[in-house]
Amino acid sequence: MKWEKKGQLFDPRENTSDWIHNYAALPVCDLISEDLLRIYFSTRDAKGRSLPTFIEVSPKNPKNILKIHSKPILSLGAQGTFDDNGIMPSSIVDHDGKKYLYYIGWNPQVTVSYRLSIGLAISEDGIHFEKFSKGPILDRDKHEPFFNTAPYVIKEGNLWKMWYVSCTGWKNVKDWPEPWYLIRYAESHNGIDWERKNVECIGYDDFTHAIGKPMVFKENEVYHMIYSYRNSEDYRTDASKSYRLGYATSKDGLQWERKDSEINLKEPAETWESIMQEYSSTFEFQGQRYLVYNGNGFGATGFGYAQLIK
């Protein structure tokens, strides 16, 4: 799993749009044609609320930006709903001529920082989306009492498979509540109604206290997962404890073997990714696989990309 870095692809700080104030977080790639790659992401408005949009680039040279969409593709939910303060794209699936966009909805909280849930929006053209429902399709329940979020969904035959982030609790670190979360698995027969399997795919160790935004692809009957993982202390500013990209493989999509050292993307680090790397997406073009991922500040410096060397 050796990757060759290609550098920063999109920097929101250099953007000239009048509504993308900062951040280009959680890129989600959708290869439309031989000439068009659409990359969805979340930016923030002047009030710090997350809103989804996209850029279009050339898959032959993703640094060649063809279009920056002029407005959000989804509106915030009504006051009190699960996505009234933020919508962030997480995964996209083609189904029956439509695009199913799975997204993260969030609210600020009182005793902890935030609550996250999973929503769904559907589009016929990949540009104009409608929310499937006012409420989330997956939320905390009696078995997962804190939050779940950041799904990655693939469809194999009639079976939909989801790997998602599940919070197992909050712990006070230097007088601040920090979430601990890992990767779990769910299945569906329609992409809407999900059965959680209570399977822990990627869990904790002495360093790993949070595992974020899984991304899964399958090659030669083997599942490959790339995810983000970090410690719970000083991860916002200390590169030795912050988010980095991890890697695991599985034969069945349930039991995974971590192989973090094989992803080989940490060094050399450019300025935009000098502290953290996280929230990856992938696309395959002309027989080559590419990885798009965020850098410092959870997307404050935008995203870059790398090419898999086979």
C-alpha cells in the first residue's frame, strides 16, 4: 500500500467564493466521466455552520479545478433537528440511476461539544439533492448511547454494507470532554433501513483513542480500509498525537487486520499536512487508484491527493 503524494489539491483559504469562508473538510470523490471528477466537501459559513458543496476537477490532473459550485447542495435542517447546525458529506453510492449521499448531521450540545447522526440525501444529477427525511437514518440508541457518524457505504448485489464511527463515551482530558470512538458495521437491503451488527471492526489500543471516517474498497476479494486515528491528548496541535491515516485488510469485511505502517503517507509532510492527515476518499481512473484526504485543522487547509503505486 505504497502511495506517492501529489500535493495539495484545493485550499479554501485561496478560494474567491463569497460564501466559502473557510474549511474544505471530508472530501467525497465521485468520478463522473473520463473528463470529470466531482469532489464533495463541507465548508463553513460566517457563523461556523457546516454546509456541503463540491468542486469539479479533471481526473487526468485533479489540480486543474474546472468549477467551484456557487452554493450549498443542501440546507440546514429546521431548528431542533439533527442537522440544524451542520451537514458534512461522508459517502456516495449510485443506485437505480440516482445518487445516494450519506452525510453527517450535527448539533452543539451542553455537557459535551456536539452530537452527530447519519442522514441521507438523494439526487438524480449529483447536483440537486433532496433529503430523504427530516430525521436521521441512523442515530444513537439503547446499544449506542452517545453518537454514530461518518458512514462509508458500498453496495454488493442486493446487500448494502456500511462501516461507520460509533462513539463509546466521553472522557475529560485536561478539563475538556473528548469523545472516544471506533469503527462498527451495519447492513441494509435498501440503503435506508439499517441493521447494526454490533461488530467492532477497528478498535482501541494504547495510542488509538479515536478512529474516524472509514473508507473501504474491494480488490481481488479482499476488503481494504483506510481510516483516521489519533490519541485523545493534544491532538489538535501535536503531530505526534494527532490524526494520521491507518490501513487494514479483511476477507469478510467484519474481522480486520490493522497494517497502519504499510500506508506510508506521513512523511515527508508538506506545510498544509504537517500536523494531521485525515478523512480520506478514493477514486479509480484509467487503472490507477487515487486517495484524496484532509490535512491540518480538520480541513482548514483543504485537501490533497496521492496515487497508489502498484
